[in-house]
Amino acid sequence: MTAREDHLLPQGDLPFIPRYVGARVARTEDRRLVDGSARFLDDLQLPGMLHLTLVRSTEAHATIDAVDTAGLAALPFEAWAVTGAELGDPVPAIVADCDKPGFQSSRMPLLASAEVRFVGEPVVAVLAPTPHEAEDAAEEVVVSYHPLPAVLDPVAAQAAGAPRVHDPWDSNVFIRRHQAVGDLADAERRADHVVRGRFRTRRHTGMPMENRGCMAAVDPRTGVLTLWSSTQIPHLVRSLVAEVLEWPEHLLRVVAPDVGGGFGIKGHVFVEEILVCTLAQRLGRPVKWVEDRREHLLASVHARDHLHEVEAFVTGEGRILGLRAQVLVDCGAYSVWPWTAPMEAGMAASVLPGPYDIQAYEVTDVSVATNKCPLGTYRGVARPSANFSIERLMDEIARVTGVDPLEVRLRNVVREFPYTSATGLVYDSGSYAESLETVREVLDYPRLRQELAAMRAGGWLVGMGLSCFMEQTAHGKVEFAKRGLPVVFGYESAQVTMDPHGKVVVTTGIQSHGQGLETTLAQIAADELGVDLDDVIVYHGDTAMAPYGLGTWGSRAAVNAGGAVSHAATVLRDQLLAVAAHHLEIAPQDLEIGAGTVRARGVPSKQLAVAEIARQLHHRPDLLPEDVGPGMQTTKFYAADGRGTFSNSCHAAVVEVDPDTGQVQVLRYLVVEDCGRMINPLIVEGQVHGGVAQGIGSALLEELVYDDAGQLVTTTLADYRMPSTMEIPDVEVLHLETLSPRTTYGIKGMGEGGAIAPMAAIANAVADAVGPDRAAAVNDVPLTPDRVWRILSGLQPELPCPLLAGSTV
């Protein structure tokens, strides 16, 4: 990976002389991750522990006629089976309701007792002393089903006579919403062109290296129920488990050990987490469950599965006057907690205009229930799908108007900030035009276009594509209150302590699962308190230690947890300065802190060691000024602006298409990103690189496929294709830094950004490669060899837009 940093802003506006913030510091947590001393969920063992295996539904939709567990008696080891009916009446369930008019509620039971609604839904819990024995015991359980009609297509699911996923509902629609802003009729009248497109992003999922898993045990001495879970949201898990089981939350502890990747998949509360808790409580023994890869593909939340129809009213110069869209999302069988089923469709509708100045906008978003695994969050959430639609449309506008694709974007991007979008998002700052200009400069864009055109004339199928986006990060309470979620997110927590030797402990409510947050938060604390980085340790992932936090997701941890650490450290710094000022007989504002000392500005001989001041604050209260109390510990809850802060980026891809097989090879990939001030450019680039790799998987490889009976046919990694080093090119990363006025240090979130743009950038490059006569058919990702071959063969025509015509939605 290459990087260039000549666009970086000076760091002189920071409240300290930066030593670590902005530096390429090696990740401090990596030692345990590479030497084998890290402890993941499956490394944990407890005496007398039982292992849980779940008998899962083999039917997409059916009633349960009978459960036969008689075969367990003949096994040569102890084994137990628990059905949903044995858990209670009604069976405890996860309810994730959206507080919006018209929303239809669902109950996701811990174990299905009467009816199953997707293949993979848990039906029977089987326990045994070892994992292998539990699996063998599960084979002896026989479940008899009476099949019911399955609903698998989100368009057909809306028909008046379609079978219902949930009997009490009046349709299969979780919720349908509509919004219109500006004068779209006037935009249509003034337009020289109406450019339409139908865009599909297929169902796929996040694939962390570590599968999901959880373990629970009750301490008989204290009565505390401890749940260990490979999760991104420990405190939220604690709250929902306590609520569903009616267990006192102060007697429930959730611990997230080292977590081997999450990508949003582990940002939900799952029935398995609640199930191991209730089984451990009932049986009086620890219970552990770890999924296998097939279970992950079957029953961990899926992602994307969008169908968008978009039409733009455009001038002859390529300026967009207005936009109309229909957003349809297949949400699967249940609403997930805490995000709820409408999350994907609502976000896609909100961000579809992207970084472009479009003030006339009308959109309908529809969230549909089907007999498939529930849909949840995966890196970027709805934004990759929305970005795919608007960026493919931008290239279609370029094709129709004859304006260069980069120039079309320059003519439409937002240039003045703050900017209020048609959907009410307020972009705080950004470098939308600058990122495009940087791409043009670095690629030597005119020359590259000429070279690719000459290669195509010689028979080579090569092309380049662009994709620009803005990403709302660190969403605040204003944004989440609008969404009607069960939890209004918007803050994060940190406790900062300095011990008598001047060493620092940071404890935070976020959960790191690979982002390097132990390093970045330590960088902030070290600079704020003037100590060495090695003198700071960061703890997270234990609700018994950390102040209440909302977890790591949504590109929010650096902004909100970083802000909380900064504010808490500032309190301790003020204590240090006050004590030093008292002893040195100098005003606190005339002091500076760094390299382990507090010293007079311009008079380095007048100084005190930070460690000595810390010792006094703990051990010698008699030496403190009267207005300074003893002790060095404080907790802060920090919330950035309630509207979030907006990162932006421009991606460019160059690809070659094999005309015989339809195979797509990415030859070059460039990212120009702007996430405000970077705490650690090395970690930023790692996040971009990892996101691009996942985005390439979404663009070319990954798809969860159901057959006509609702059976998932991609249940192994031989069927569900993941990107490898063979598919990932060297990723060039360049940085811009436009500071946010809304956040501490001006930082913006960026953890998801790398994964948002690759689908569109690569699809636009493929459209360029296959030529203008076939370009409009590049509308369905992943662009597998079969799909691309069909495009080349003329078997994949440009699709009409029946949803916009009003035939279905």
C-alpha cells in the first residue's frame, strides 16, 4: 500500500504540542494478537461447562408438529434438550420496534415453538459436556414440520394475495415511508434528459475471522450472572438480556474478550446470547455456544439485499435538477435489535443524493419481510447500496449527455459548507471537489482515459470508474431520534485515572475488535497528560469496569470515545497544572506539559515531574493548594454534535474484463479520503485498505443465494466466495484533512468508508470496459463472471423501472 501526505494540515491548533496525535504509531495491541497470548471467546473454559448446539429449522416456513428427543437416552454420555415451550409461555423473544407510524412488529423467539420463518432459525437447544458430544446429540433430535408457503421475493411479497410471514400482519411490509422535498415537477419540466436506472445489490454478509460465540455462568457467591460474548456492544447486550430475562441488570456482567473482527455483524443482540444466560441460570452450570461457519452463513444477520429504481432530471450540461427514487429492501423474517428492520431502507433513502447538490428529491422506501435470515448491519450499512445507485447513475448521466464522468461529478458536488441536504442532513465540512481534482492529478486522468480508449480499440476490455461519497459518522442523538430506534445513540464514555507514579489507565465503553482503538485512545491520553505512550493502558469490553457505553459501530469510536478521553484527561491535566502552578509560583496558563514534566513556558529550568505531582495528589494532600482535592480519576460522557460529522472520499478503479469468461481483474485502485484530523495515519490507511478489500468482495464475489424453496445454497466458503490476496491490488491511499467544527480536534469517523465506494467504482469501470452499448446493463452486483459474461453476450439487457412507474410499490 502506498500513501501520500502532502495534503495534510498543520497541527498547531491542537491544545497541546502534538507528540502522538497525528503520528504513525505502531499499534500497541498487536503483540498479544501475533504471539498467541490474546484470549478469544473460544479460548475461555470453565469447570463443569456444558456446550450448546442448536437444532435449526430445515424449512423456510412451517409449523412445528412435534419434537422427538427420545434418542438422547441411548447416548453413552449426558445430554439435555430444551424446546421453546419449556422456556415459557410465551417464549422469551427479542422485540425490535421502530417508533414510526405504520410499523408492524415481530417477535424473534429464543427458540421457535410453534412456527419457523427461515432456514436456520433455532428450534431446540441441545447440551452436552463437549462440543462434539453436543453435535452428536443434536443429530438424535427429530423435528416434524408441516410446511407453509414461503415468501422469498420482496416484490412478490407485497402482492395482495401473498402468504404472510407473520399471520397477524395485514401485509408483508414492515413499514413504507415517503418523503418529498423541493419542486420535482419543475425539475422535470426544465430537464433536457430523464436518466433512469434499476440497481440491485445482492444479499451477502460480513465474515469476521472469529465466528460469533458466547458463554454464561452464575456466580453462586454473589448471584452475578456473567455473559462472555464476542460482541461490539457489551453494555447494550447487558441491557437487553436483562430486559428479556427479567434479570436485575446490576447482577448481570457482560465481558467481551479479544474479538476477532465484527464489521457490524456482532453489533446486534442475538437470541444465542440470551439463551446461554437462561440455560446457565436454570441448569446451574456454565453454558457455552460457538457457531460454525455454516451457522454463520445460515443464521447470523445478512446484509444489503437492495433494489433501487432511480431517475434523475438533468440538463444538457449534466447538472441534476431533481431526483426520484424507490428503495426496496428484503429485511428477512424479523426486525433486529437495536437497529430495527427499516434501518437499511431508511438510511439508503436519506443518503442516496450523496455528495451532490440536489434539492428536489422524492423517495419512497419500503422494508419487506420474507422467509430469509434477518437483515442487519454490515460495514457501511445501506451506504454501499445507495452509493452504487447514485454513482452508477452519474456515469449514465455522463453517457447520455456526453460529459466526462469526472466533470459531471464536479458540476454537481457540494462546494459550500455547512450544507443542508434535501433529506435534512447537515454536512459540516468536506473536500468533495478537491478529492476529485486530486484523483484527476494523481491518475493523470486525461492521459489515462486516452490510453484505455486506445487499448479498447485494440480489443482489450479495460476501463476505469469513479465513485464519490460522503459518510455521516458519529451520528448523534438528533439523527437517531429521527429514526425511531429503541435506543437513541449519541454519546460515548471514558474514565481516565492517573496512579501515584504518573501512569495512566483509560477505561471506555467502546469495544475494539480490530480497529486499533487501544492505540488511538492512548495517543490522545498521552498527549493531553504529557506522558509517554508506554505509560498509558486502555481497558474496554467489561461492563463491570467501564462506564456505560454504546459500543463500536457507525464510524463513531474515534470521534466519541476520543472526545470522552480528551475531556476526561483535560480534567486531570488541569489538576496537574494547578498543583505545579502552586509550587512553581506561576500562573497555570503560563505552564506547558509534555515529556513527563510540567514546566514554565520559556523557562525549562522551572519544572516539576508529572509523577511527583501525581504522588502528591494521592499521598500528600497536605502539599496541595486548598482549592485542589486529592485523587486523580474522572469519568466523562462525550457527544459530538447531534447531527454527526461527515467524512468524504473519492475512489478510482481500473479493471480488465476477460471477454471469454467474464472474469474481472482490478488492476489499480486509488483512494483519496478525508476524515478530518487523523489521530494515526497508519491506522487510517489500514482501515481504508481493509474496507476496500471487503468492498471488492461485495463488488465481484460475495452473494448469499436462496433456491425457490427458501434453502440457502451458499453454506460453505466453497460456495460463498471471499476475496483473497489474488483479488486485492495494491491500494493507493492519499489523505486530505478538512477539520470538523463539531468534534474534538476536528476528527471525523472513517471506519466504514473504505467499504462504501468499491462496488460503484468497480461497476463503473466494468461499464466503461464493456462499452456504451452494454454499460446500462451493469446494474447488478456482485459482478460475478456469469453476470459479466451475460452482459457481454447481450443476455443481460437494461431493465425497465416498474417500481417508479407505480406498478408494484
